[in-house]
Amino acid sequence: MPKSCKVRRVYNKILAAPDVAVLGGVAAAGEEHAVDICSKTIHWLTFIDTTDRNVGEIDKSSRQLLYSRWIDLVNTTLKDNGYSVNIVDIYDSNTSPENCKKIVNSFNCGSEDIIVFYYIGHGTENTGASKYPLMLMGQLDANKFIPLSWVHDTLKNKGARLTVTIGMCCNARQGVAGRITPTFGANYGNTYVSEELSNCIKKMFLNYRGNVLITSASPNESSWACDTTIGPTDYFTFSLLDQFNNELPETSNPTWDSMMESIKEDVYNNVRNNVYIQDKFPGSTQTPIWETHLTSASTPTPTPPVKPKTENVSDKSEMLNTLSNALAYISSTKVSPKERIAMAGKLEIAFDNNAIVRIVSQDGNLVLHKENISIYLGRIATSRLLENVTVVDATGTTNKISSIRVREIYKKR
């Protein structure tokens, strides 16, 4: 599966080296990648247009916030139930209709898996066909626009336990880009997961079977963005993150419908009360729409974390997921100390002796701490406070990984 070109180039070099075989064998060029689905997996398919001259910068910020303030938190919580993570992170020039169609069509999963698709970029009304928009996917050829409803219908037929499809884009037939250029970003320290937030995530993601389709604006509406209290992003993503980080943890019985009712109200009010928007585009509104097809379900039986099956990796770009899952295994308190330390020793072989680990802030813009790889692996293999580690980026030579950037997630005490 394609991933960000920067990471792919790095791992292409690293995986060519025979002395990192501990991370997995590499198949011949062009061989299909097959996700190991023997364990429960949550799959994230994010397509974000970060190169557009008008909205690219704000979409970069939205991507960072989406991963650090939602995806990381969900992955950390579901890890306790035995879920591994598969991230397909498409952005920059890789955001294209061709990549979207190929990835969605070829995607496979297990019956207890969870799929979340999230698009951020330009969109337009799917006139006469659907109330859900067409996604431009980084280009302007109308013949190649991708219907959000097609993505949802295709993914929900893959047979996963839960499928959530979200389109954050305009839904109007006009050329006005409903965005405002960002002016600043916000730095945060480490990420923390409270018990209340963890319980909320489990209820939303593990207590239902079925599918959810969401888009950020109704037909003939634009989707707007502005500076927010967490940094520049679009109003819909901001409201979604606010729900999971602040509102839902205080709710005894959160549901997708009740959450979307709150998001709908927040987004509508934010746009109507934005003086700049109303001055430039009088009467503008934004009203998210959605549909849920869900049945209550018992939480899957918790299973111990699965040791990453690195020997079956057949696609070089999949190595970022492998590295993230390996670090998640090493940091898991549900794995015996002996196993955690043993995996740390195996993983260290893939790094330069002087490789540096940079622990970054929640938004990724601030380095909080730096450690040698040996010291870092030893620390997370014996920590009782760390909940999860997410790899943000990696660099290396032709033979070894020389540095990685990670976010650490801790349980709030």
C-alpha cells in the first residue's frame, strides 16, 4: 500500500540491507502487499490534500492534529483489546483519484477489524446522484472525481466489524474555497489518555457493528476552516477532536448519532458566528450530514498483544507500520518483561549504534527529548507508565535507520 513518499524512500534504502532482516524479508519489486489479518486490526485510510496552493498549509495542520489528537488515542485504547494498527497515510502528491481507487478496491480485512477512511481536501456537490460529495483528490479533472458514497459502499462490503467513512470537503457546485489561511500553530507536550476517554473510545469503536457515513457539509455548502484553540484546522475536524478529547468522556452512553448531533450544532454555530466568514460570504452555513447503520454488539474478547509477524512483510512501505507495531509491543504492559526486552534487542539491530530517537510534542513541532536508540528501547521495554508509541517519521542510510521521531502516549493518572 502506498504511504508518504518521504518515508517510503527511507525504507526502500533500509530494507535493501541484509542486516535488517530481523524486521522482515522483502519481496521482489512489484509484488503485492498482503496485510496480515490473523489478529484484530484497526485500519486507517487517510487521504489529505496538502499540496493545494490555497488550502494545503491548513490541511497539513489538520493532518497533524487528526493523527495526534484522535488516531493515536484510538490506537492506544484498542491496543488493550489486542488490536494491531495498519495506517495508510496518503498525502502530498500521492493524493490522487488513481491511488484512492486502487487502495479502496484492493483493500482486505478480517471480520473483527475496524476501518476508518478520512478525506481532507477539495470537494464538490454530487448533483443528482447523492447528497454526499465528490472528492477532487488533488486534481481538477471532473471525470476523475471520486464519490464519497462509492468509497463507503466499497469499504463496508469488505466485511469489517465497523466501517466509518468521513469526507471533510466542500459540498457545493462553485469555485469558492471555504477556507481561511492559517496564521499560527500550537505546541503541546506528551499525549495523555484518561480512563474516561479510553472507556468512551471502547464504547464507540467496540460496542457496535455496522457502518457510519459522514460528510462535513450539506449540498450547496462549503466547508470552512479557521484558527482554533488547538491550531489552524477545519471546523468539522476541530469539533470531532473536541468531542473525543473533551465532551464524550463526560457522557455515560456515547453514540455516533448523539456525537454527530453535537458536531452539527457546533460547526453550524461556529460558521454563523464567524465575523470574517459572514462579512465576506453573507449567510454562509455549514451543516454536517451523516447516516448510521449500526447494531449493538458485545466487545470483542480481549486478546494479548500479538508479536509483529515481520517475516511476512512483502511491501517496503509497510515497514513503518511494522516498526510502529513493534514499538507498541515493546511498550505494552500486557506483554511479559522478558518478551518486551527480547523484542527490543531484536529491533535494535535495524538501527545505527548512534541512532537518535526524538520524542516530539503532540503537534509534532517541538522536540521534547532526545535519546540514543539503545537507551530508548531499554526505557520503553521496562516502563509501567507508557501506554503507546507512534512513529511519526524516520531517516536512514542505505543500511541502517539513523533516526526516528515518535510521539509517546501516557495514561493520565
